[in-house]
Amino acid sequence: MPIRMRFTTWRPLATAAVAALMAALLTPATAHAATSSQRESRPVYSYANAIREAVWVDTGLDGDRDGRHDRVAVDIVRPREPAQQGRKVPVIMDASPYYSCCGRGNESQLKTYDAQGNVVQMPLFYDNYFVPRGYAVVGVDLAGTNRSDGCVDVGGRSDIQSAKAVVDWLNGRAKAYTTRTGATTAKASWTNGRTGMIGKSWDGTIANGVAATGVRGLKTVVPISAISSWYDYYFAQGAPLYDSGPDWLSDYVDSPDAQARCAAVQQRIVDGAPRTGDWTPFWTERDYVKDASKVRASVFLTHGMQDLNVRTKHFGQWWDALAKNGVERKIWLSQTGHVDPFDFRRGAWVDTLHRWFDHELLGYDNGIDREPMADIERHPDQWVTATVWPPRGTAATTLRPDRGTQAGVGTLGLTKGHGSETFTDNPQLSETDWAAKIATSTPEKAGFLTGPLTHDLRVSGSSEVTVTATPTTRTAHLSAVLVDLGPDTIRDYADAGEGITTGTDRSCYGASTAGDSACFRNTAAKKTTVDYTVFSRGWADLGNYASLHKGVPLTPGKAYTITLNLAATDHIVPAGHRLALIVAGTDKDLIDPPADKPTLTLNLSHTQAQVPIVGGTKAFTRATSHTTTAPKAVPLKGVHDTNTAHRIPAGF
């Protein structure tokens, strides 16, 4: 069915507040009777007159070792009228470490408070939009941040329990108090306990982690560009990312008093996450994918397919695990980098999110569960849908590289390759450098291309590239990327806005008060024209060839076989373009270089790619028949290099 846009132009705050108050006077008796005929919650409650309160929930942990259980601060905005009428409301919850240190959303909003310590500005539009529609919106400060006790442990037990304890409290299974240190308890008598969690990046990661506990009362989660396993945020099969570890991140978000009392926790993070790339119990605790079978909540996830902060491997492995366990799912995939859908498809996002929460938390039969599972951005602001994702008929297709007429410029097809290709790791070069000279023999990469396609070829899902490589040194890193060779106009994901530009005019989504505006700066697609698009990537330390859990020194001159897991995607290589595979060493700014600068020799007869192609081998054969034209050896234009040093899973 068509998307119904909810768009209002900017209005003065006083006018918006008066409008909300007028709407509150029109409260039909059926405002929130969840009947099968009800299709949409309406803004019938006053936002200006909403109840704003704070409680501190007992997590049952003592992370800061001060002799008492940690309490996490929970700021609540909820409609007053249902409570007065004895009716209970569901909850939309965003648990975050960023409410005081860094801000949320494209405008880096922070929580603000009145003299009584009650929240005045709750970041983002959720409270402005959903409170008038009969939802409570809850913002949780993770342990060790803002007004909460405890210590940040970067996705571990403390992080997850910070939010899970709140879900338990909302369902009558945990204690909360009216102050941080007092003894007066607070009951959540105003809610029916039905909770939906939402959040971008670290916030969405917490939603994933809480869902993986199987906690009762959590009905749905909406993870936006979220992590599914923290090892994969810091390492790629042993190859380190970002030149930093989780200890840097915890120090970044810890409140000042947490920094003073959490030295022991900080040291445990350092000890548990060595930069060797070895898998330790620290990472097992922070792997939510392994617990996908416990998930009771539905999942509506969204991710940018060019997200080089929280790489798309995170959504791919989480999605596959959820599918295996029969979890109700919905997905949006954009062309952006690390961007919230509110900032690349605002009207449709608010409308879809509204309908999703109405269905999952209010039980309204609005048909969203019968609509296509996936929305995918093919070109900037041009979207298509898919009934299921990946589409039916998608099959892993074995593609094999082979030598060409010049060194390092080979072919990609179905026939087993022969011979070898050699390249030398150059940490000063990246995937953009490799792809720009894909048709030229250069010492730092080996490239393999199809001829120009005669039909579109759709890649949907996660690929694998298995290589047999002989290094000249005791350490070696490998990269494998899939490239669409051909002209296109795409979102400029390498730009500072990661595919968007932010304007000065505003649009409003919900009601406003003097202290919390529902009006946000509008955005538009930031586009660029390119000659090629890298659309899937994977990296590994060759020393992890035998085990993800532990790397070993290599023996120079010995051949090793390793399979690189490439990030999930959904990309169409159109007719007339070529599909290419590049294998190289360090991908500048995307993985850290090894101790050495090895030369590696690929055994092509033992190197192959497993690519999920819609239509499988038959589709590939059809698209590549009679396409033997050699590529022109001219430099190609792509996006500029991205610098991911010290990126954090935030989004501001």
C-alpha cells in the first residue's frame, strides 16, 4: 500500500504547543481501545501537559564496587490523560550512553532538566510524536553515564542489564526508586509493560543485546545501524580496526564520577580485549548473535549499506540468525553510511515506525505485517520493496578468478582458475585506489573482472571469498572487495555527512514545548557521480586461517587457506557494467596494517568467491554470456577515501 506522508512545515513553538493542547481536548472514548478494527493511534493527548518524571531502577549489579546495587536513571515522558482515566500505556524506550556526553541525532541533542530534575528536552522526535498518540517514551542512561551509577562495560553485562532491568521494572519484576540514593520506591502502575526498544548505533546495539536475553515484556526492537557482536566492531577475523579498543570508548562516555570510581572495570576491559585479534571470553559475553534463539521480540532493523563505522556484517549475521529462529522481521537498507532513516527518508520513516509500533505494541491490525519485508534504496531517494529478504531464488554462486593477459588483471567466471597472481601489501592504499586502477597492472592488488554484463545481476546477502595465499613474512592481512564497474550517481557515503546534507529549514514531527521542539533541520541526499562502486568488503588476518579465536605466526613460503566473510548487501550490477573481485592487503583506514609488508602469492586454482546471486548460477551465466571485451586501462573515479580513525558507534 502507498506510504502516507506526515509532513508539516515549521511553526512557532507556541503555536505548536497550543495545537497540541487543543488536540488533547478532543479525547474520544475509543482513543486507545485496541480492537481489531483500530488501525492508527491519533494525537489526542496533550504533550504540553504530559507527565515528566525520573526514577532510578535497581540493576542488581554493583559494577563500581561501592557496596550497593547500581541504579540507572530512567527519564519518562507519558500522557497524563490515560493515567487519570485508569488506562495503561505501552512504552517506547531508548537506552543510551550518549545523553550527556555527546548527544543524539543529527543535531546532537542532549537531555535537559528542570529544577526538580525532570527531563525537559528528551532528544529526538520520539516523545514529541508518540506521547500525544498514547505512548510513554523512556530514556535510560546506561550504567556509568549521565545520572546513573555503575560503570560502562561496552556491550557487556552491565550495559545490557542497565536496560533489561528497566524492562523488568515496567513489568513489575524489578525495583525502582524516586531518587538516586533514597529508599522511596516507585511503581510502574501506569504501563501495561509492553515495551519497544529503539536506537541508533550503541543504542540499537543495546536493543539487540536486551532482545537476546529473551526478557518478557519486550515486544519489539528497532535497531538502527546497530552492532550484533562487539568483536566484529573491533576486529575482522583477527585484523584490527580503528587503532583503538573498547577501553577508549568506555572512557569516552563515562560520566566524570564514573571515571573516578571505575578504574578496575576499565582495567578489566583492557585485559579482556587485547589488540592481538584473539577471541576471548570478553567477546563471547558481547556476542548477541549466539543468543538469537532466545529472542521473543520482533525486529525491524535498518542499516546503511555503505556504513563503514558499524559495518554491514553486523546486520547480515544478526538477520540470518533471527531468520533461522523464526523471528518476525522487517528491514530497510539505504545507500547511506552511518545515518538514521529520520535523516534520509524522514516522512516515510516516521509513518512506517508509527504503524510498526501501533501493530506491535497496541495490537492494531493495520496490515504492516502483511506488507513487503524489505525496502531497499537503489539510487538516491529511489526505493524498491521485496516480499522477503534475501529474495527467493537467491543462491550462493561459485565464481572463480583466473589469470588474464596482464599481471594482476584477470577474469572472473565459472571455470576453475589456474596459475597464480602476486601482490605486495601497501598500507598507504585503499579499496578506492585499487578499484580506480582495476584494469591496470599495479603491484598492490590482484583484480578479476567479468566482461560487460548483458543482463542485470543482483547480489543479495553475504558473500565469502576463499583464498590460498603464500606470504613472504610472518604476518599478513588480506582484503577482498566486490566492485560494480560502471558509471552511476550514488549517495556520497565518504563525505562527512555520509550521504546526506543538512539544511537550515525545519520540518515538525509531533508537538512542541518551549524546551523541546519537534522541529528538526531538513536533510537531502548528497550525491556524487562515480565510475565504480565498491559494494561489499571483507578483511582478515591470515594468521587466523585455522581459528577465529587465535592467530598464529605464519611461516614464510608456506601456503595458507582462509575464507574471508564479506559484508551483507543488496546491489544490482546493471547490464553494461562489470562485476569485479579485488584481493589485496591492508585496506587503508578500514583495517590496521600488519607488522610486516608481505608479498602474497594467490593460488588461483584454490581461490574462489561464493556470491549470493538472485537466480544463482543460471542468472550469472545469462548475464555473462558472450562478454569477452577487455576493459580499458584508464583511471576510474570513485568516492574519496574515508578516515575512520577513532570512529565510535554513535552517529553525531
